Amino acid sequence: VRSPQEIFKLMADGAALRATGKTKLNELSSRSHAILRLIIEQSEIHFVAPDGREMPVEEFEAKLQQLGSTEASRFVRQRFRVAKLNLVDLAGSERVRISGATGQRLEESKRINRSLSALGNVISALTDLRNRSHIPYRDSKLTRILEDSLGGNCKTAMIAMVSPALDATSETLSTLKFANRAKSIRNRAFVNEDVDKNSLLRKYERELKRLRKELKHRQQSVVDQ
């Protein structure tokens, strides 16, 4: 896709395919989870001088006129950045005794509760202070799909929907506990960046120059003392 309008169309198409059904608690009860995944790729071109510094566009244009396109191309560097956005709408857990689900609705409730239980187990493992080595992402399709969003290179936000109804007190408390556990997950996100080899080498060369300069300065300070 290349425009917001195309994204909104895909969201509308996905919403139209989402399974809903009537229960005692809800006229349009969600009978499945919904996930919208966007993968954004960004390509950026910049120019690097032989000494490793960033070259302004005007300077590159002068080099282009002076050397020609073939020779000037060695100053061109390309950087790629990739990001992934998951928008997830989870179906709510149900108590069959209250929802009155039977037949197909009962089977749907079982699958929803099973996947939410697997998600809760993953969140518990990620927030376990004993640093458990195994995280059960593969216990359900939902947790496998959301592996990056839960414990990977990401930033995650959760909105918990609760009901003010007195007969939904148990579900409200369960939802709040679930959200509180999820809030305890700590991830450190960094930029996914793919840089060409020449740019990477020049970056290391600049770092080496900086370290040599710092070492020389410290050696001089020791001699002066």
C-alpha cells in the first residue's frame, strides 16, 4: 500500500470478515481476535565524503559535474529502515454460565479463552522475576504472531475495556489484573537499520580515530603529571 486510504480500505475489508455472534451478554459479541499488521520500509540516500563526514547535497552536485556519474557514485550511500506495527483487538473472555453459549458459540468461547490463557502465560513468563529461560510463544497462534510485540524489539501499549455492570465484576477484575501484568513487561526498542558495507566501514574508521585521539590525550595527561 502507498496511501492512508488504501490502509483504511484493508481495515474495512478485515472488519467485514470478522466473526461476530449474539450471546446473552452482547448482541454483537466478537467471536475471534482481529490483527492488523503494517510493515513500513524506508529508504534513505545520503552522501559521504572520502574523510567519512556527511556531504551536503550541494557539494555532491559539484562532484557530480566535476567527476561524472560513474565516479561520483562512490560517494552515495543508502540506508534502509524497517518497522512493524501490530494493531490487535482481542475478543473478551467469557463465562459460559453467564453468556449462555451453546453449540458453535460454546466452541468459539473455548478457543477464545484458550488463546487468552496462552497470552496470559506468556506475559507471566516475561514478567517473572526468576528470569525464566523459556517463553511459551508457540502455545497458540496468537502468541506466535505477537512474539515481537510482547518480548521483542518493540514498544507496546494496551487499552483495557471494562464494564461498569455489577454482574461483570469478575470479568472487570480479571481484565485489570491482566493489563497490570502486561504493564510490567520491559522492552528496549532500537532502530532496525541496514547500512551498506562502505558506510559501516567508514563509521568504524571514525570511531577508531576518536578512540586514538582520546588515548593520545590521556597519555599526554599522564606525561604532564
